Amino acid sequence: MTFAGGQDSRGAIRFARPVVKAMKGYEPGEQPRRRDVIKLNTNENPYPPSPRVAEALASLDTQLLSLYPDPLCTELREELARLHHCSPREVIVGNGSDDILAMCFRAFADPGDRVGYVDPSYSLYPVLCEIAGAEKAPVPLGPDYRWVPPPGYEAKVFLLTNPNAPTGVLFPTEQVESFVRSFGGLVVIDEAYADFARENCADLAVRLPNVLVVRSLSKSYSLAGLRVGYAFGCEELIETLLKVKDSYNVGLPAQVAALAALRDRKHMLRNVEMIRMMRERMRGELEKRGFEVAPSETNFLWVRHPRIQAEELFRRLKEDGILVRHFPGEKTGSYLRITVGTEADLYALTGALDRILAQ
């Protein structure tokens, strides 16, 4: 675009910070506009949220939308505190768990600080490191998808997705606690998928001062479209995060919907149980077709086939109207991450795979 005086907009890149100019940025999963696509690429819940969510939104006084929402999400923090048996002062709410993670970098990571994370893990972590100017200190997963921090490992902050994404593997709470107690920095445990797992680390955030547990209402509560996440830990950590959060970071409809969802945990737990059962059915169907499937405690499977490259499978499934996730890279490029969907989704997926594998 050319502006008055003949100035070219391409020159505006000079205003960018050098680190931002050089970075690639986070790449979210594809969000197609077509409604006839089977979407198994971004780990969304295939089932709707509690009916109480729709009721709460329908009864919302729209006149209130002209006012700013509660900046501290007071009622929501009180509800979450009851859930996790802690004080509301030990809880913070964000515009999705990504918002909480960004706060952690603003609050705890200075330029040059070492920030650790499992590799592979959530691909937003290295992006946040680059934005903050922090030193990336990844710990590679072993060949059996297990995580073993090297002796003497040091960092200011360690980000641990548990269960891990993209592999779906759960790190035992006992192992995590052992690491936390021997580690001199802050451990941020990203439990976006914890409701699908057989155990979690919530208790560590209540008992240990260097643990912050981050959760999301996107996956198990089916609220990805409203963006609500939260964290809990000792009061000093939460006070620090409150200093750096955006002013009114969670909208009123999101707060209302989140409260309604949290007050109907039975609905969420039923959905989670259906997803767990479908996950094991999906595992069996994929293994029958020769896939190697990592042990998952999430709502997705991490898979690869010995005969067909993951990138080709990704492309051919997309041609059949089925979206899955492929992460290019040395450690991830031979795998696909496939979200657990409905029975109809599984039928479509296995049918497409049978056609592809028969060729």
C-alpha cells in the first residue's frame, strides 16, 4: 500500500523490535469456514457445553454490555477457589490459558533468563520466550515419550504441559513433585487437558510455593469459543500476576458462561467420560490399521504409520474433508495429532484411512 507523499507501507517493519521482526510467531490450527469439514485438528470438545451455559447467556441483561466487566472476575474466582479448596486470592482468571501464560512471562521472565520446557511441547512456549528475550532451555523427551530432566538442570521458570501436548502422555504426579522440590525456579504446570487424565497436579499448587497450575475451560467444559482460562498458586504468585494482567481481560459473557459451566460439573464429567471411551475405540481402530499410538491421557492421539509419511497422510485426509494436525520438525514431523471426535467422526476417519492405505 502506498500512502500520501509516496511512502510505502512495507517500510513500517522498521518500527518492529528486532526480535519480533526475526521471529516466526505462533501458528494456530486451521479454522475452516466450511461447515462440512470434519475438524480433528485443534482438540476442541465435540460435545456442547452444559445447557445451563445457554440459559445463562440468554438471561444476560444486554444493557450490561455497555459497561466494563468485573476486572478481577470476583465471582468466578470464588467458584474456582471452592473447586480447588483454596482462597480466591490464590486464583487468577484470564482470556484463555494462553493469556495466563503470557502474564507469566511478563511477570517472571526477564531478558536473558533461562526458561525451560519439555520438547516437544506446546509450540507457544518458544514463541513467548522469543518475545520476552528469554533463553530457551528445552528438555527433550526420551524415545518412550518420557521426561527426565538432566542432573543439575537450572532455569528461572519451567513450563510443564501435563498431560503433555502434542504427545498426550501423562507425567506421574510423584515425578513432577520430585522435580519441583529439587528445582530452584518457578514451575508452571499447564494442565489444559487435566480433566481427561487419571491424575493431576492441582494439590502441588496448594502445597508448594513455587508451583503455579494453569487450567483451561476450552477443552473439557466445551468453551473454546469464549476463551476462559485460570491459574492457582500461592497468594504472592497471584498478586504478581495481577500486576501485569490486561485491565478488563475477561468479558462479561465469558464470565457468565464460565460460572454456569463450573456449576454443572456433572455435565462436563459425562462429556469427558464419552471422550475417554471414544479415545480408546479410536486407539484400537488405528492400531488395527498399523499405526503406532502413544499412550494418551488427553482428548487426542499422537500417531504415526510405518508406511506412509505423516505429511502425506495429513494432505490426503484434508482432501477427504478431514482436518488433523501435523507439526513439521525433526522430532514431530513423522507424527499426526488427531483429536478425539464423535462416533460419526471416527467412522469417517477410518473410512478415509482405509481408502488411503489401500492405494
